[in-house]
Amino acid sequence: MKMFLKAFSITLAIVIAVTGYPWQPAPAEAAPSTSITVNPIPNEIHRISPRFTVVVNGVNAPVVDGQYTTTILENGTTRTIKPDYLGYDYTTFTASPGETEIVIRCRSVISSISVSPLKLGITPVKVDDYTYKFTIGSQQYLIVNINGSKLAVTRDDSEAYVPALGAPGVFNVASYLGSTDATQQGNMLATAAAFQQAVNDASAYGTAAGGGKKGIVYVPPGLYYMGNLMLKSNIALYLAHGSVLRMTDDYSNYRVDFFKASLGSNGRNGTWWIYTENNSSNIKIFGRGTIDGNGHYFQKDKPATDPGFAAHLVTIIGTSNFTLDGPVIFQAPFWGTITARADNVNISNIKFFNSLDGNENDNLDINESQVVRVWDCIGIALDDNFSTKTWEGKGTMANWYGASEPLDDVIFNNVFGWTDHATFKLGHGAHENQTNITFKNSVTYSAMRAIGIEHVYGDGVWSGITFDNIDIENVGSEGWFKAWIDNGGGLGVGPISNITIKNINVRHRGSASWLKGYSSSAMISNITFDNIKTLGNPDPVTSLGELNITNTAFYQNVNFIPDRRFATLYRIQAENNNGLFGVDWNGSKSIKHFASNDTDAVGYQIGGIADDNYALYKGVDFGANTSDVNIRYDAPRAVRIELRLDSPSGTLVGSRDLAGNNNTWLQWNNYNIPVSGASGVHDLYVVFRVSGSTQENQLLGSLNWFELTRSF
């Protein structure tokens, strides 16, 4: 690819004149935002989405096509490539205070549309078959699901400070580059030298000024292919709307800072693209531009004979008092943004847009650092979204400045993630201690696992871990929660203790979750689950089984708030099972969760029940004795309900035949089942069988909840 710098024409701000709006709006209304600033798309590298258009308060907000594919001829053979492939589209804009009406038009008829985070309660309004709209009143980062295709829509608040070109201490990088005509030589050595000289001059200015001032490197709108850039003390790198820093296709333009053995069949070299000088301080990257790692090329689209290349796009290493605020960080070919042995780091308002077709392309990894604050960010990637790590100082970490450090005092607040792996995670990498780590007020859109506390590769001590006010929309094969200890790589094991999991809304539990220590000397201990609600039910749950945490070993001192362990009446929602089993008369599984249609409760119910189907509830505490089980059931036909311990054919402790309601559905009633011989903790199997005149090819109704009457 030819290396060049090319400016392109954009409008930095579009002011919308609002006429006819009442001087004093009604109390229920809010004034619309009067200034919308969009990010133009550099057509040399990106494409406008053919799927969607987005208009914000009457202003077209360009939508980046993140699903484009094409073919090229290479050595006489045609192959498919996906330039800048993400697996979703996105648009970004900045708005002054006030409401923004977002109008989305799709090229096909919209049959379904939803907006996440769901907790915001945004319901799009239909304009026509192809168009929906909704309004937001402040900064929000959203994922809109339209007919199964995803569109990220991000609104930023106005920038707190925009440098003025020509002001003292503001260094315009364009003046260092000379002509920006595309026919210029534009070699990378000259471009890299120009950027670095601008940084050097800005650093000298800020250092001489003293008092914590920074010289500012101003990057105006344009597309800049840039080499490695070392950020020095007392500088700020400002990326204006429409500015794009992009890695080239030719990694000979970059120095080699590490080797990652797990990438590709033979491993890959990698670089710290934009990085901090050792022992530096008082550095900032800000603005609404884009840091573009060209990651899909390095990982997927490179020629087959090319080993590929890895890069940290922003490497915050060996530095103090660092701020990263505002840009899009796009298409990382490896862990995109990292801290390493840094302190007093603030990261905010970042749109991490990585590919869902990549590998090891974490959005943000906080490594061996102290006093780190991350807030108001969205992260999308195939690999982990937001994590903390303390690795052994080898391989990728071999050239990090200084010696290994513990990780302490890290807070993630209001972050929103979508990944094939973990959304919020400690690990992997446990070489040093990790303490006082908090994730709060955050959302998992979709993940293999939402919350991960994964002590692997090291013998550090982990403690003081909090997850607070987390909304979990969808999870997969490793459940909503995974806490485990493993001797990965033979690097030792260590304990995890003092974990608080509170105010969690688990909309989808996924597969079995984990609470699995390694041994009696490397346990997970002192865990509190406080106000954990599942599947739309308003009442918190009070057992590992109801949380679907069933992959367990070597743990101790688990506490629940509220504590129902010794409650005489103990209700379990039917959907909080640990498995639904059986097929119908056609050999198809029909038993499943349905949204509740019972006026007595919200959440879900078990329906589609056929003969010999059953639901499993693990670790049910029957106390010293359970005398009765009361069930809430919709029985259109005669059905026999059996309560069995420890297997579908295990000890029968109670049963009842329900006569049915003359084939009439939605006739919910409470039924009592006398119980005998049930005490202690057992797996409970609720088994459903045809009874009376019911035929084997008829469904048997729905179960909403059951309630144990216990004594202790």
C-alpha cells in the first residue's frame, strides 16, 4: 500500500438552527441539541454502510460499513478479503446539551428492532416500514439490533476543551508535514519524523512552562499513515473530528517490541504503536478522532505467506498521570489498549470498535498498574472487553519497563461490552497480587461469560473484588459468572478472597456458571451475593443452584443477602432451574422457558411440557424436614407431577395428580403437594407425566414457581 497523507474536506461542526421552539418549554419536554458534530468517513479506507442511514436532529451521521467483503486476485488466485471488517456497523457524533432525535432507515423492511442497553427502556417509534426513530437526552453508547444486524450508535457530549490553532503551545502537525497532496513522496520515515518532532517540541514547551501544563500536538482532519510514536512528558495529543491515525499494511515501518507465540501458527512479532516514554508523566490523548490499527488486514487479509503482525495501539507504560479521553480506537490487531506498570491513569469516553472476526483483540487490559479509572466507554471485540492482568514478565511483556508490579485500586464505571469471551474480567495473568478492583454500573450486551474472576498463570493473591450494579443481557457457554483458579502453564496457583457481587440483573444465565477453586490451599473464599435478580423476577435469589452456579469446587463462606437459608417458606422460580430435559411425542424438545402469562408473577415460566419431561434444581435445601411443596401451575389437561431426589427416577418424596381445566389454558392455580422424607440438601427433579384421559401427544401445561414449607 502506498504510504501517504491525504487531507479530505469535512465540516467540523454543523449548527442546527431551531426555529419556532417555545421560549419556555413545557415541563415534560427538553430543548433539542442545537449543535451536532459528525465524524466524516475517509473514503480511501472506509465505506458508507449500504444497510443503514442515520439522521440526528436533521443531520446525516455517516455510518461506517463494518461488514464489507470483496475479492482480490492474488498470484493468479481469487480470494475473499474483508477490509476493516467488524461484524457490525457504527456511527459516532457529538451533540451539545439537549435532546437528539435519532432516525434510522434500513434498506429492507424492519421486522424487528431493539435498543441496548435495555435498562434505558428506549422503545423506537415506527415512522414507516423502513424507518424508526427514538430520542436520547444525553451522552449514550447504544447497540441497535435491526432484523438481527447490529448498528452501534454513540452520542458524545460536547468536548470540554478544543485547542485553538495558532495559540501558544499548540503545535499543528500539518505544519511539520508540509504539503498534504497525495502525490507527495509521503514516505513513512518522513511522516514518523514529523509526528515525533511535533511531540518533542510540545513536550519541551510544556516542560518549560511548568505547573503541569502541556504542549498540545494538534492533528487536524485527515488520514495519516503513521509510524511508531513515543509520547513524552507534558504533552497532549489532540485528534480533531475527522482525523484518522492509521497503521500501514507494511509492518517493516514499525519497530518490534514483542513476540506473541499464541498468534498464528508460528507466532507473530508486534509493536507498541503509540506508547509512552519510560518514567514520563502528565500525558494526554484526547479529541473525537480515530486511532485505526488496520487489524483485520494483519490478522485475516494479509497474504497467506505473510506471518502477520500484532500491535498495541495505545501502550500506556512506565508513566504516571495519563489521560485517554474521547477517540474511537478501531481494529486492533492484538490487545488494543493496555496499561503496564503505570499509575494514576484515567480512560474515558472511548469507543473501542474491534472486529468480531479477530482473535486476541482485547479492547482494554489494565496490567500491573495502580489507581486506574475507566468510565463511560463501549467495547466491542471478539476477545475480552475490559480486564485486569498481572502476567509473568516474558514473551509479550519481556521488554516492559522496570520490574513486575502488583495491581491495585482499579475502577471501571459505566462501561458497555459485547464480546465472544468475557465482558468484565480479572485475568488471565496472576503473577502478581490484584487488589481493590471494582466494576460498577455497567452492561453486558452479549458474551461467552459476563463476569470473570479467572486466576490463571501465576500465584498472586487476589482480594477486594466488587461487581456492583451490572446488567447482563445475554451470555453463552460459560454462564453469567465464572470464578476459578487453575495452574495454567504450571506457573502456580493462589487464593481469591473477599468478593462482593451485588445488585446484578441477570436477564439471561447461559450455561452453568463457575465457583471453582483449585485445592484446599488455593480456595475461593468469603463471597457475598447481594440482591441478585434473575430472568425478570423482582425477588433476589438465595442459592448457588438458583444462580446456575453449579460448576463448583474448593470454595467456602458463601453468603447471600437477603438471607433465606432458614426461611420456613422458600420459593423457587421455575425458570431458575439447572436444566430442562425430555422430548415430545415427535422426538423434539419442546419444554422451555416462556415469558410469564400468569397474573401472579412476572419473569418466565416453564412451558411446552410433554410426557416424561423434567426440570432439574440443584442443591435444594429441604431443611430438617419439608412437609409440603406448593406449586403454581396452569393445568389445561390432567397431569401427574412428581418430586424426586437426586435423579429423575430417584426417591419419590411427593406427587399430585391434577385433574386439568377442560383443555382451557391460562387457568393458573396454587396446588399443594404433601411431602415425606425430604431433608438436607439434594438435587430436586420435578417430573411431569400424563395422567387420567390426557393423551401422550398433548402438552401438559406450565409451571411458574414452587414453594417449600420447611422446618429446621
